[in-house]
Amino acid sequence: MPADLEFENLVNVYYRDLYRFGLSLTGSEADAADLTQQTFYIWANKGNQLQKPASVKTWLFTTLHREFLKTCRRQNRFSHESIDERTEDLPTVPANCADRADSQTLLRILGEMAEDFRAPLVLYYMEDLSYKEIADVLALPLGTVQSRIARAKIQLLRRLSETNLPVEQAK
Amino acid sequence: MNTRDAKQILLLYRGTIDDLDPQFHAALAYAKSDPGLAEWLRAQTKCYDTIQATLREIEPPLGLSEKIVRRRPIPFHCDWSRILQLAAVILISATVTALLMKWSERRHVSGAGPQEILVTGEVLDMTCYIASNLSGPDHAKCARDCIRSGLPAGIKAQDGKVYLLTGGPGHSINAEVADYAAKTVTIKGKQTVRDGFAQLQVEEIRKL
């Protein structure tokens, strides 16, 4: 397949997912679009170095996340809520707990989380990536990723319940 | 395993995508025997699906994909075999060009080598001709004296081209051409060119 067509196909397959990931990380549409573009431009220059074609998706998400971290280091403008360390109290999750939350509400809640927790949680929800792949994208140990997802998920469910429904704490 | 442990594990369970992940197998089996846990699991997977669907409703700005494709940078892949091929082509081209230039130079030099010709024109005293543009019958005496005294002689052909007249190696032609100064003659000789200056090595002089 010609390189131009291959690139176009790749963009069409992944740009939505990358944009959503970027938007969840940055909370800004413009920054998300920039990150998405930057990711594909890096692919255009370095993608041929990828040994396993099957890991293209992971490579793209890893690259976007790295670019985001670079931006964070440059701007250092985000203030985030740290995640409560207690994981013992699992909330009882009503089946309709997220029914009334629109994407803007979800993005707002995600944006209030520390980046360390937000990125794994977004990948957990948005992409059909295995935990191993999420760990690869974020360059973190598998156990750390799972721990952060669990803690961030509890936080998200609590916030959603506060927004929509009363939360019952599991005993 | 108890319900609490199973819940801790199944908090990360997303449904079909995690069915093959062995870390969930035992907890899922336990949930089958615990109706309360099974209900909790159904609720949390439904909640997962809802959140995922909501997040996936987010659409990128219109035209983003076209913009990305349009502004795609042209990659430079460091392919050493291609670079070496290019270097070889450049080297071969440079060699061929150099050889052609040398061949052309030689051809030009060989073209300027001795060539027998006939030139008809006025015999000149080159010193007066070049310095003061003097020639013709009015200058005949001066020209004859100058040539005889050893100053260079020449012939101006009918086409206007001027040749310096020379003898053979080590032989001056002045004595032979001095009597023809300012007269029109035909000289047979070998034409050569040195540094762009035409010379005629005299072999035979015919007075018209």
C-alpha cells in the first residue's frame, strides 16, 4: 500500500480515540487536537521503526501520553485533586449511576483528578486495551496501573453518585 | 476467597474484554455462588458500559483528520542502502562528466594542431600593425624595414583574420617575407593556434 494511503488509513482508524484520550488528559479541545496531530507526525517520522505492526495502537497512545507529559512539564498549569488512598470502602454501584452524566460532566470529573490516576482510568474506560497494554502505554508496572485504576474508579463513582444518586458504602 | 476479596478484584472487571484474563477467573466463579455479589457485578459492568459509551460520544472537531493528513511531514528515513545507491550514482555521474570534459579538451587541442592551409592576403609588419594599425602601400617601406630587422611578420587574410608568420623550428622567415611587405601573396603553410593566437608556419609563398 502506498505510504500516503497507509498514513491516511491509520489516521482514520485512530484519530478519534487519540483525540478523546487527549481531551480527557488536557481538558482542552485545542490541546487535544494538537496532541493528536503531533502524535501522527511523530508516527510519520518514526513509525517505520516499530518492530511489531500489531502494537501500532499502543505505540500511538504511548506517544500521545509522552507528548502530554512533556507539555505538562513545560506548562505545569494543572492543579489536581489527589486520590483518597483508602480502597477498603468500595462504593455500592447503582446500575444507573452514570446514566445522567454527560460527557462534559465526566470530563470535568476526570480533569479534577491527578494525572497519575486520570490517564490509566481514561485508557481503562475508553480503549479496549488489556491491562498489560495500558501499563505499556504509561510505562508503569502492571500492579501500579491496576492499583491506580481501582482507586481512580472509586473516586469517579463517588463523584458520579454525588452528582446523580446517593451512594451507599459497602460494608 | 470471600465476597470482599472478590469485589476488590472484580472492581476492575470490564466484561467480555477481561474474560480471558486469569486474574478474574476465581472471583467470577465466586460471584456465581453469591447472588449479592453477582448483582453488584452486573451493576458495575453496566455502569462501566455507560461511562464508556458516554466518553465515546465525544467527537473530534470537524476536519481534524483531513488537517492531519494534509499537514503530514515528509519523512526522511535513514535507509543506508538507498544512501549508498545515491552516493554511487553521484560518483559515477561525476566520473563520466570528468571523462567527457577531458575528452572534449583533448579533441579541442587536437583540432588546434598543425593543419595545412592556403592563406591569401597582405603581408604585415606586426609591430606597426598591432601598435598603430599601419598597413597597405603607404606603409610598405617601413614594413619591409621592420620585417627585415627581425620584427614579427604576419599576413592578413581576405576574411580579416591575421596570422603570425613563422619558419620551421630554429629558422626565421623574416628574410623570405620582407620583400613581400604590404603586398598581397598566397602562403601555403601549417596553421597552429597557441593561446588563441593564430600562427602560420610558412612552407611556400606565391606572389599574386
